[in-house]
Amino acid sequence: MKKAVLAAALVVSLCACAGLAPLPVDRADAPVASAPPPAWAGAGGPNAWTGPPLGHTGEAWWRGFGDPQLDALVADSLLNNTSVATAAAALRQAQAQRAVAAAALWPQLAASAAAQGSRTAGSGSTQRVALGLDADWVPDIGGGQRSAVRGADATALALLAQWGDVRVQVSAEVALNYLLLRAAQSRLAIAGRSLASQLETLQITEWREQAGLVTAVESAQARAATLQTRAVLPALQTSVDQSSHALAVLSGRPPAALLQALSQGGPLPSDAPDRPLAVPAEVLRQRADVRAAELRVWAALAQVDQAEARRWPSLRLAGSLDLGAASLGALTAGASVLASLVASVAWPLLDGGATRAGVQVQHAVLAQAHQQHRATVLGALQEVEDALVALREDRLRHARLQQAADAATQAAAWARQRYSGGLIDFQTVLETQRTELGTQDSVATALADIGADRVRLFRALGGGWSAHEPDTRVVRTR
């Protein structure tokens, strides 16, 4: 039994030697982004907002629109969207793969049992019972296995950030499609009101034609104007239905599931006061895609270290303990014991340059990861600047269009009154009605564009993503 004790002690000692190295943070080839600008070029002037900066981590930004239906749609989408579920499954896969990589640092222990019986004519039967214990361990002399664990850690954390980025993108898509829906419904209502006005004008024109005050030309023109407005309605209804389809699919439902629930028109979300913007450096820390790109660089660094470790010797230790006896009860006393311990060393001395080429491959992968990280950072900065410029200019356009719409509405009302009294010709009425419809439609479109600009700005600022989700567990290196 002393040999059995020695074999067990060997297994314990092997387990004690299997430790994990910490993630290096002071490497020269660690991911470093270009220095962000100190401020945003497209930001407006100072304001009196005293709350947290726009894009604050953990912020449910869509609630700023003050629309409970939008809040419910975003909540449903974050729970049921297929892309979010796919990203969560990929995260769980990466966590399991990290556990597989960490298991390679520890000794492998396997047990076996066998029983054999035989009968020979004239000599009776014989039995044989055997138990075996096998241990195998490859000490991580070159650090390749620890590098694999660090790489798996970085990959899992990158997929955690990617899961967060998918949630940000889905919530933004829900808000954008909701704005398209409300804009189409608002434009549909404007077109309906304009059609009612044009039908009233058509009736007046037909009365004046019957009285001999105008010719059939004016009646035909009025009829053509109403038909043109009627032709706009199907296209707007198509936009309403398609936006409803998109919202249903985003929330994990069949396309037609929300047609009835969203059929009732609602007001366009109004514009909100400006808030201070987080500085560019803070925004880059708040963006999930930037964090994921940084972690992919760390994963690539670990792959380089793993490839470098393959150039050095590897040690394998293997031990076995076998017990054999004629019966199960005899294993505790009088059993034959066979114990063995084997150590072997392997060193790739000549492989045609394959190992060196493998290192070069991983360095090239690392260079690509660095450039992708840099491109993600630059793209993030551009998205914020583009959203700021679009929001500023669309607000200016909306203000001017609103003034034009007010003037056009007043002009159209005066024109109808004067035409009823026979003071102006019908051509003036047609022109004022076209202008009224066009400006009101443009105001609704501009207001929707402002809402979309706000959504894109929220998304560019990180969309409220947080690196520490309470319901997510990622196995980290010890």
C-alpha cells in the first residue's frame, strides 16, 4: 500500500503545481488607441443641465422620449430579440471554452475497473478483478497553456462586450423604426387633413362651375389635386405597416403581430433640451465595440505567446497505479500492486520552419487586431461628430420649416376664403394648398429626423452600455 500512497501523493503534488498567470498589463505591444481629442467639434455651447453627461453608463436613454410604448418595445426586444439571444449563446460558449483551456493546466486523472471470468473443462473456473488509476500532466514550462487561458479570458470578455453592443444596436433599431412609424402616421394624418380641405375646395369649385362662374378647367384641376393627394396615402400606409413589421421582428415576434397594437397613431416624440456631452476619452471607455476590439487585441497577444511557447521543450509526467486480485474483497488485502511513473521531454529541433512560421502568423493576426481596434476607435469618434452635426442642422431646418408651415397654413386659409368670395382665381388656391401640404409634411419629417439624430447620438455615445452586467458571469483568470 505504500506504493499506492506514493502514487496518490504524486497526483496531489501535480495539482498543486498548476497555477494561472495574471494577465500582463505592461507589455509594449498592448492595445493603445490614438489620443482622442479633448472635446467634440460639433458640440453646442454651454447649457444649464446639472444631471449626468449624455451617454452616462447604465442610462436607459430611450426613456428620455417619454413614450411608454417605446419603453415597452425596447424592453421586449432586449429580452426576445434573436440577435441578442445569439450573442448570449456565443458568450456562454466562450465561457465554456475558457473552462476547457483552464482544465489543460491541471493533471488528468482517470480510473478504470475490469472483471474477468473464465471456465476450463476439468479445472473449474477462475476470476480476476482489477482496478486502475492513471494520472497524466504536462507542466506549463513555456507558458503556452497559461497564454491559452489568458486568450480565452480575453475572448470571453470580448464576447461579453459584443453582447452589450448587440443590445445597444437593437435598442437603437427599435427606436429608429418606432420614429419611422410615428412619422409615417403623422404624415398620413397630415395628408388626410389636406385631402379633406381639397375635397371641400373641389365641392366649391363644382358649385361655381354650375353657376357659370368658372370653367370645367378649374374643376378638373381641383379633381386632379385631390387624386394626387389620395395617391400619397397608400405609400404612407406601406411605410406604417413595414415599420410595424420591423418592430415585431426586432421583439422576436412574427411580422404581423403588432399591426393592430400599433395601428393607432401617436405623437412624434418631441425634442428634448441638450445635456452636456461626455468627453471623447470617456465615450471610448463607454462603447462596447471599442472594448471588444481592445480585448480581441489581448486575445491575439495571448495567441502570439502560445505560438512562441511551442518553440521550447515540453515535459510530460504520467503515473499509473494498478491493483489486481482474484475477487473484489481481496483487493484490500493480498492484491498485486503495479505502480509506474514516466517522465518524457519533447523539443521540436527540426520542423522545416513550421513553428517559426506559426509565430509569424500570429504576429500578423495581432497586427490586424491592432488596426481593427484603431479603426473602431476612429469610427466611434466619427459617429459622435456626425450625429452632433446632423442634430444641430436638423434642428435649424425644423425651425425654419415650422415657420414656413405656419405661413403656408395661413395663406391657404386666406386663399380658400377669397376664392369662395370670387376674389382670386383657382390657380392661387391650388398653389397655396400644395405649399401647405408640402411644408407640413416636411415639418413632420424634420421632427422625425431630429429624433433619429438623438437616437444615433445616444448610440454613438455608448448607448448606456456597462461593462459590469449584474446578470452575467464570466470566468476570469485567477
